[in-house]
Amino acid sequence: MPTRDGERVRVCGWVDQVAGEDGGARRVILRDRTGQAVLLLAAGGDPEAQRLVPETAIDVVGTVGADPGDDATVAVAVEELTIVGPVLGPLPLSATSTEDERLDWRFLDLRQPRNLLIFQVQTTAERAMREYWDRHGFLELHSPKLRPNPNRTGRELFAVPYFDRQAYLVQSPQFYKQMAMASGFERVFEIGPVFRANPTPTARHDTEFTSVDVEMSWIDSHCDVMEFEEDWLRHVIAVIHDVHGEEIAERFGVEVQVPELPFPRVALEDARKIAEAAAGDLVQPLGDLDAAGERALGEHVVREYGHQFVFVTDYPAATRPFYHMRAEENPLVAKGFDLLWNGMEVTTGAQREHRYDRLVRQAADHGIPLEPIRYYLDSFRFGCPPHGGFGLGLTRMLMSLLGVADVRQVTFLYRGPDRLSP
């Protein structure tokens, strides 16, 4: 604005601070999503000025000039002031408000520049993702969010009435993006909502979140998928670093680190030993790492490799989805992986089993009835290419990137077992 000295301008936004006594000259800090501006109101001027309190939405016309109280600051001398959105009572939030109170008044909480930055970063991340996918020939999918049958256990599913029968909200677009491989689309992505009836509120779980899904054909193994993901993520993080790195450091105290390639890889058996050595019993009985085990492994990888990321591989086939391909040299091991970022799982991926007879056999091994998933199995009967992919949780990515401990803070409007509004 310094180059516009003497110009008449119009500025709009929210009152952030008001200084000066009633009836006298007032100095107002105006805020919008781009930053702040200083407004100067003369004594005895517009009576509307006496109604200004923080968070009032105003529309101002005035002339750009120097701030008499601070020669280094450019200010707008107000000539016309319109209150377009008055504040109707005391503000319900303060510096001492609880997390639940902030969620109750989420639209007010989001006015903070720190919270605004979260969604600016999210927007930049998704733009960078799409740039990378476009360069590599991906198509965008919009798959159904209603499915006709439950999963094997019926756990973590939301059932909804669907005319004369029951439907279920999808937990993942997995089956549909694999159908796209059978359709010859070769490379697809989707950014969309998924639903999981997690019954217990935790800092890492929610009942509705945004999943970033990728599927690609003509791969040789799950290693191709890992190599694709790490290069894709490196591009996304590099763009975020360039666009928002300084502000992230200022508002979150976190340095955005563009990762080196390749990411470290640790077999699950070794990951379990690392976690147990760090803090005792940190693993679930079926073989996966729990949250504490993931943190211990993440700390180990930082110490040993100087890296924020680690792929965990070689999971027992019995603990992974039936559609994960099994290793040729050891059918008890699935050709899949999890990706941890700063000690938290953000991705699950795998090479899928594309051969119909083996897929049917693996479904039977997992105790899954075939008839309810016949529409899915039929995708593999008429020539399906080898393929694989991954799903990444967008909110967990933001948590890991910004060093935020609670998923509620990086979700626009959080949904959990104890919250369905606003």
C-alpha cells in the first residue's frame, strides 16, 4: 500500500483491535484473510465509530497516508464507514475457552490467522497433488459414497435407509478405484469423504474425514507404489515449503522439511523390536504397531536416518485386507505397507491381487462370503492388469506437517461419536 499514498481506497474486513476513547480519535486494526490494515478515525467523526468492537464486520472508504503515531506504518484515514455486520452481544470465545467451546463456535475460532493458515496449507497441498497427478497422466474419480453391503464384521460402518433396503456409507473407495483399473483407466485419484464409525473419541480419529486415494496399473510390485508416493509427497511438501514455510514456522513453530529420497523402509518384525526396545509393550497382539509403537519407531527413524518418514512393510497376510497380494516367496506375507510421518500412520497401501482365482481363494481364507461382493469380484474376470495404490488421510497429513496433536484442530467441522454439529 505504500505506493498508493494519497489514493482513495475501499477496504473491508473485521475489526481486530480498537484503541482510543469514546468520542475521540480512534485507531482501528482491520483484519481479513490477507492480513491487517490500520484505520484512523478522526475525533467527532462518523458516529458509527463508537459502535466498533472486535469482530465487527465493516466496509470503509478512505485515503492512504502515513500513520501519525508511527511513521513506518501506512494507514487509511477513514472518510466513510459502514457497519455491515454488527456484533450482537459479548463474544462467546476468549483466550481461556476450552476445545469443546471452540468447536461449538467453530466459525469464530477459524477467524484466527493461525487457523486460517491450516486451510491455506490444505488448499496448496491439494493443488500440488493435482499438479503432480496431471503431469503423470492420472484421471480424477468421483466414486459412490453408498455401498450395498457391509464388510465382513459390520464394524465401523454407518447403516442408512435406502428406499426398501439398507445401504452403508463407504469406508474407502477401494473397490471402485480397482474397478477403474479393470476399466482401463490405468491411473486414477480421488479426494473425497469417507466414513468410519469409530466409537471412541481420540486425538487421531474421526467419523468422517477426507481420504486421498491413488490407484495405478501395470506395476511390478508394491515397491513401485511406494516409490510413486514418496516422490509425490516430496513434490507436495516442497510446494508447501515454498509457499507457506515462513508463516508455518512463525505460527506453528515448525520447520517444513522437504524429505530426501528414498524414504527409509523397515520390515514390521524389525519395527516391533524397535518399539519394544524403546518402551516395553507397545504393539498390538495381531502384529501391528499401536500409537505408542508408531511414535517410538518414528523417533528411532529420526535418530538413525534423520528422516520424518518411514515405510513399514512385510505385514502378515492374515492381518491385511483380503485383496492385498501375497508375496510369492512367502504367501504368509502381504505385499503392502504403511507410511508413518513423524511417528503417525498417514497411509496404507499395497499391490492388489488382480488374479480372479487367487482373489476368490483369499476372500475365502478371510471368511468373506463371495455373493455380497460378486459385483467387485466380476471386475477381475475379463482381463485385469496388475495394479496397486494407497489411501492417505488428509487431516493426518496436516497434523504431521504442522505438528498439531489433535485432529479436531485441522478439520473444518469435526465429526466424532460425541459431535454432530455445527
